[in-house]
Amino acid sequence: MIWNDSVLFIHAPKTAGMSMTALLSAHLKGTVKITGPYEKQHRKNNIVHIPGKRHETLIEAASSLIYRNVPLERFEKIFVVMRNPYALELSRFSYLRQNLPQDRGIAQDIALEGDFRKYLERAPFFGMTPPRLDLYYHINGSMPDNLVILRYEHLADAIERSIAPFLTSGYQLPHENQSVHDSVAEIYDAEMEELCYQRHRWFFDKSFYSRSCF
């Protein structure tokens, strides 16, 4: 997570989080605190690095911040990016197939077999089966009043509309850690759609995204 005196950013996996981290670390005003692995580009006078997890769920972030006497309601805005689960799963699958050493585990092993259907059936997502990506957006079913969801599909516009007032001038959204894969329509069929729905039904049942027919 990333925060200053005004805003908090929650880094949900596979939602342009590295691009958002690059943007916020370079242009967020004031003292900026970043939780996660230390990276050389964060060696700036206004950045405080805090060792920990890069992908903290909302409740994990709340627990970490309350330890520092910073309740979630203190922030003017809490930002988190949301992405269509169909594309998110395909992006994660393609990324794991790069066989990077830091991603060793069951999910990578399944992805390396090259069967996306099998991946949707069996692969954990950051250790959880089924995935619980919804935990980045609510605490025990309740979404904070100051939470702002930025849609991945229209991220540049969302940044201009919601985050720009908190940034220094001259910013632009960089593109970090992008995976390359075929389109959702080319890969999915009805069975895969059902598997993806079962893995991420919170996003569909809450009407953030509509189910598609393939």
C-alpha cells in the first residue's frame, strides 16, 4: 500500500498496481510511505519505505495503519483499482507462464502446463482457492465511505478525475509489468466463463461487472 497525509492506495493484484506505484511514488505530494519490498526507484527524500507486503487487503491495511494510529477514516480518499475478472485471470495466467523465480508455486506449475481451463479449475490466486480478490474492496462486507474504485478499463480517465488533485504536475501513467496475451473473446468459452464466475462471483453478484456469453 501507499499513502500520504491525504490518500491511501491499496494494491490489488493484476490491476496496474506497478504502474500506479510508479505514478504515486513519483508524483504524490508530501511524505509518501510505501509498504512492500524495497526498490531502488523509491530511494527519494520524500519516500519512507516500510518492509512488508505489497498486496495488502483492505483489512490488512487497516490493521497495519491502526498500529500507527492512522484509522482508515482519516484519509480523504482510499483508492483501489478494479479489473474485469475475465481479463484479470487471463493476465495472471500469461504472467505466470513467464516462469519467473519469484512466482514459484502451485499456480505457476499449473500455468506452465499451458491449459487455461485447468488453471481456472485448480489454481490458487495468491494462495487462496477460490480467489478472494474482493477482500481488497471491503471489510467484512462493508465498503468504506471514502473508498474510490478506479476501473482498470478506463484508468487514465479515472486518474484525471479522482487522483490528479493529489499529484504534482507533469505526471503521466507509466506502463509497468504488462503481460501479453490473446483477447478474452478468443480464449474463453461457456465452461471457462462459469469457472471464472465461480472464482470471482462477488464482482458479478455485486454488479461491478456483467457476465458475458462466450
